[in-house]
Amino acid sequence: MPYCNMRQSCFYSPPLYTKIEYKSRPLVKNFLFSCNALSHQPHAKFSLNKNFLTLATALFSGLALSVTASATEYSQHINGNPANESQYNSIRTGNEESGYTYTFTDGDSIVITDNDKNYVIGCRYSSDITLIGNIAVQSNQSTDARVSVFSGLYNWTGSEDDLYTLTTDDIKIDVKSTGTLTNGTQNFYVNGIYNTWGITHTGTININSVAYGDNAYAAVAQGIVANNGGQISFNGGTITAIAENDGYAAQAVGISSEGHNVRTDNISAQGATVINVTATNTGTTSSGFASAFGINNTNDYGLTNQISLQNTDITVTAVSTQQADAVGVYTDENGNTSIGTGKIEVFAESDNGNGYAYGFYADNGTINYAGGAVTVKGSRVETEAGIYVSNGGTLNINGNSSISAGNALVGNGTVNVAEDTVSILDGAYDDFDGVLNSKGATALGVTAADAQASLSENDVAALVVYAGSTLTGNITVGTKAQGSTLADSKLNLLSDGTLVIFAAENYDGTAPLLTVDEASSEEGSKVRLVNSARVKAGTIVFDVTTGTSPDNYVFETDNLLTAVEDNKITVKSAQSVFGNELLMPNVVSGAIATTGEGSDRIIALTTDSDLATAASALNNIALMAVAGGAQIAALDAIVMIDDTLEQHGSKLISKLPHNSDLGDVWVEINGNFAKADSYKAGSTSYGIKSDLAGVTLGTDYVFNSAAFGLSLSLGSGSVRGQGAGDGIKNEVDYWGVNLYTVFPTEYINFLANIGYMSTENDISQGRYNATVDVNAYSVALRAEMPIAINEKFAVIPHIGARYQHIDMDDFSCGGFTYTADNIDLVQIPVGVAFSGTFDSGDDLSIKPYLDLEIAPNLGDKNTDNTVGLSGTSFYDVIDTRVASSVLYSAKLGLNFAYANHSFGVSYGVTAGNGERFDQGVQAEYRFRF
């Protein structure tokens, strides 16, 4: 074995470069120049950040331990040789055979300025060294030597049978070296912990390793290095490695295992670790480069080097005017690297367009990742990839992960996604021709948001891809996935595997959902289409070049109207899906083949929904005009005004004839509260609740025994849909004008009126609303025959006819059109009133009455309401009930008259079929000139 005395500046090291290939481009892997020879190979470039020296200096000084009053600062090296360690005589115990123990006080420090050796603490003289107490090690070195190696902890002792051990408690290590090229080729290395053929145990570490080169050939900063059988364990902590140079190379590594000869390296951490690595090169050499690796597990002899870390965060940055290479985790030649959960951020920037950025790089090695977020970005570099697996390399993803890069997956190796995990591989994968075994859920080339929208909690193993994708590599989905490399691409869906195809907004609607050389599916496997309404009928599901398309899978879709038949997407008719429960089947069926607001609403309602919920929501849209109650409100307002005029006319008759040069004036306030719970609308039923309140002003003119009058009515109210129309609201305003007359004869009194009324309706359905006008015309006739029972009581049978014409304007709302046929309704009220008259001697008259009535409705009790899809020819006609067949009513009232004044109040109820029930109140005042 080559041997170098620690006090010399030369030591055995691996070559600076070992190439890793991607698309015929070498990526500088690493790291240390050999003492004997330097490898000159082309490298990549990057833009620089000249602030690194300032950052390094700040880190160097800021990480020093604060010293308490009892702490001691030492300035000698420790190497297990008492002859050179006089400062430690009082705290050192042991001997060369049993080893030496140094008992420090927490907070003690070792500070060596302008260090003339290549270490601060080292095992050199065939003895174990143990440091007790939490201490800080701080040292700097300036060199112009051809090759310089400088380490905080340096362990290079032992034999095949007996490795010597360096043990510490918690330790902070700040080492900085500045190298200046004065003659020849100058290379210098700064290491926090360097171990060759020895064992190093520490507590929690805080390493800051800084290499600053002034036109040096190579400036290399490393946090932890194991070489030639080195074994290092620590309790987690922070590792910072910063290399800056304006020469040929700047290289920074967080943790490196570089096995040589026949011995296997082993590095392990028992606590959480944070690794920050930055390499910057501002040199102008065309082949120059900056190289930054978070973890580098490499060897030249096929040894199984081991790096095992618990939860780990890694940040890697390489910036260069020439080539820039940045890798989060690298493993090759049978190496095995395991890291716990944590985030990995990799960035590479080059001024000349050369360089690489990788999250994971497994080249004939194995990487085990417990999960986390991995982000890889490159600026003016050739390649950026989240995962690169090649030459038998394997990445095992054992926890929920999100990997984002321009290329998510590259290479010909193997990626295994563990059961009960979700891995988001957000980026391209067309340069992947290896093996992907998805025992959990894998989103390939899909964003995290789209993957989350696609996966179901019932998915056991799944693959999520975008519609229109072309698969590469051999992909197996299922908990027993075990694929092998093939020349062609292949998709294997095992019995518990699910393929999820997400139709994104940029999907053209017609491209094959998935293109792959070969596809197979086992019984029980599933294919789920998300946003299936974006896929047009006739679209091919599997476009394969070898064999036949799989068909023994269960097809799932998020839209009720989408299905697969003969490997093609089909659109089912609304009738076949909903049966007769849907009010607008033509509109719903047509929406799938069209675009627009209405289509979007239908697609949304039939997506991720069950039949009952979707049918209810669609029927609610169809009933917007109906359950908005604009027609019903107009009918009710007409009846309320007519009833006011008839009641006023009956009282007016009792006062005729009278002489007046001026018209008598009157005013009546009235209100109506109505409810119908079960009016039919096509195959369903709806209801309404309404309230109307208004005032009628009138004036009468008497000519002999007849009277003529004019009235003006104003009012407002609301209608609220019920049942299938629940959630639909209408705010109503109305006005109307009527001409009326009363004409008494010897036995029969006649009353008549003719009127016009207009309503304005603000109908709303959720966030959609429309203003709708209704015009109404009415003619009413009434004949009543008073029969006196005695001088105080009378019975008044009556019969009448009332004609109503309702014309509602068409309107559009929320992507739908609404049209209603005109209503022509004739009502024949027949009834009898009982009244009494009680006069006092002072001109006061009191007249109570009870009026009972039955009123059959003839004509358009039902009407056609049409709902259509805006901008298309798709529509449906809904046969809708708007009036009861028969109304039964009772009214109780009381009138007062005194001199020229009269006042009356009444309360009435009305009931009809369709579970119709109304309540009405009236109050009238009249002045007679």
C-alpha cells in the first residue's frame, strides 16, 4: 500500500476523474488529484458567483464555538505522540498500546493558524485516540505547493487485522485553505474528516470545509471522506463544503467514499444530516469546470462501498464560466447508498452551455431513498435529470417522493417504487429505456397537482400518465412487479395494478391515450380515465405496435357518459345512463360533443359523481325557469288583484246609488303567501314557496246606478324553488292597471274588470342569474245574487269567470336557453257568501262576512317549458304543471263604515291539488265624496 507521512503534503488518493456517460457526454465525477499523475479531461462550464469567498469567510468564523469563561483554547496538533503534545499533558491519559484519551471541557477549542501540517487531529503513531468533551477545531492554511492535503480529522493507521480508532464527542470542524499557483501545477484539498484504513466515530458534527484557489489548477473541498477501507460513523449534523477557484477546476463534495485497492469503505450517520455543497469556477480555461456532489459513493475495484444516512437534506450548487456539473447522490461500481427522508436541491449553471445536473445518479450501483422532495434545475446546461440509472444501476424509492426536473427519468437501469408510497416524477422520460417497477403509485411525467387529482385511496399500485403519452422502457404496475430490460417498450398491468390516464387541458382530444410497443393486462387490473369529457368518441385507448391491445381490465372513468368499446372511447347516451329520470337527456348527450359554458357545467356535474347526485343537479338546471316561478307569480298576482277588485265592487254595490260630483277614492293593501309542494315537471316534481305584497289604488265614478273605476296596483315578492327546484330563487316586482265596473239589477249584481300587468323577475341559481319579464292580461266577470234572510243577514251565491294570459320572455343563463309557451287559463269560481249587517244609531255600520268558493281551472294548467344548450340545436321540452286543477277557498272578513269612510279587513285560505296551499290578507280603506 502506498504510504505518506501525515506531515508530508502527498498522500494516496483516487484520480480526479471517473467518467459517467449520458448521451455520449462525459460527466466529471470526481474528485481528488493523484499525487503521481493528473488526469486531463474536458469539463463543463458555468456562470460564477464571486461572493463565495465572503460566504466562506463568514461561515468559517461564524461556526467557531463560543467559549465560556472556563473553556481552554489549545494550539497544538493531536497525533498520539506525547513528545509533541505538551499542551495536552494534563488532560491526556493512556499509552501507545492501550491508546490515548484526551478529556476536554465542553467548549474547549483547538485553533491553529497558518497550519504547517496537513491535519489538526490525526491517528498516526499506531494508537487509538479518544477525545472526550464537545470541542471545536479551527484551522487555516495557505499553500503554493504542487499538491497539498489539509484535514481537520485525519485517520490513516492500522493493518488488515487491527484498524485504529479515532473517537470524539460532538465536534465542530472549521478548516480553510487558500492555494495560489506560483509554479507548476498546483492542487489542494480541504477535508473535514479524512479516513483511510481506520475507524472514526464522532458525535454530532458541524463541518465547514472551504477551499479557495487563486488561479490554482484544482481547489477541492470535502466534508467527509472514506478511502481504502475507511470506516466513519457520526450522529448526524451539518456538512458544508465550498470550493471556489479561478483556475482549471473547483470541486466540492459533502460525503465521499472512494474505495481503492481491496478494502471497502463504510460511512454511516445515526442522526439527521444537512449537506450544503457549492463549487464555483470563474476561470477562463476552455476545459475548466466546477463540480459539486452532495454524496459521492465511488470505487475502482467493484467493491460494495456503503454509505448509510438517516434523514438527510442535500443542497448542491455548481456555477462555472465553463462546464458545471452538479449531482445530489452518486453511486457506482456496486456501491450501496441509503439516505433517509429529506429534500434534495440541485442546481448547475454554465456560461458556455456545458454541464449536467442530476438528482440521483446510479451507475452500476444502488441508491435507496426513503422519500422527500427532489428539485433539479439547470441554467444553460446540456442535461438536467431527476433520476439517471445506467449500466445495471438501481434506485429504490421507499417513501413518498416528488422529483421535479426537465427530465424526470433517464437511462437504462432500474427504478423500484415501493408499496404504499407515491412517487411524482415530474418531467420528461423519453430518454428512459430501463425498468420501472411500480409497486406503489408512480406519476410519470405528471405534476403533483394532476397526480393528486388522479389517484384514488383504493389504488394499490398505479401508474399515472398524461393522455397522448408515449411510454418508453419496461414498466410493470402491481405489488409483485419485477420487470426486465427489453428492446421495446412494454406496459404490464398486474392484477392489482391501475393505469391512470389524465387528459390535461392541452390534450387535443383525439390522439391515442397511450402509445407503447406492447401492453398486457391481467384480470382485475384497471384503467381509469380522468377528465374523460376532454376525450372525443372514437379515440384509441392503447396504440400498440406488437400484439393486440389489452381488454381484460376494468375501465373506470370520472364521467358517467364515457365508456370503452373495442379499444376506443365511446360516449353513452344520457337515456342509457339515467333512464327516464333526466329532464333534459338530449341536452346532456349533446354537451359531450360540444364546447361552451353549458357543456362545461354538464361535464362538471357528470364527472366524479354518482347517478342520483348528477341527475338531481342536471334537473335543477332544467327547472331554472319553471321553479323560478315567474309564470306562477304572475298568475297569483292577477288573482290577488282580481280578488281585490271583486271585493271592492261588492261593497260598492251596497252603497249605490249615491250622488257625487267627484270620484270616490280607495286603497287596499294585500298580501298572499303560497306553497305548492308537488307540481309535476316531466318525470320529476318540484315545489315553490312564494310571498307577494302589494297595494291597489282606485277611484270610482257613479253614473245613475252603475259605477266605473280605474285602479293601479304595485307590489313585490319572492319565489323559492322546492324539491327538484331547490336553490332556485326569484325576486319579483310587479305593476298593473285595471278598468272595472259594477252594475246592479233588481236581482243580480254584475261586476267586471279588464287589466294588464307586468312583472320583472330576477331569477338566480347559485352564481347564475337572469332577469326575465312577464306580460299578463286578464278579464274577469262575476255575478252575485243577494238573498235576504232577514233584515240583518243575507246569503249571496255567486259565479264568475276569469281569463288569464301569461307571456314570459325567453332568456339565457349559464350556457342554457329557456323558453316557455304562453299560458291561457280560464277559472270558473263558484261560491256563496254569508253576511250580516249591524247598524248603530251614530252612522256606524259593521258587516262581517264569510265567503266559500270552489274554482275549477280550465286551459293551460300544464305548459311546455323548453331548455336548450346555448349555441347548439340540442333541446328538451318539459311538460310542467303551473296551476292546480281546482282551488278551494274560504275567506273571513269584517267591514266598518262610518259617514263617508269605510274600512275592511279579511283573511283567506286556498287549497288545491299539487299540495297547493295559500294564505291571503287584505285591508281596504275607502273615502266617498
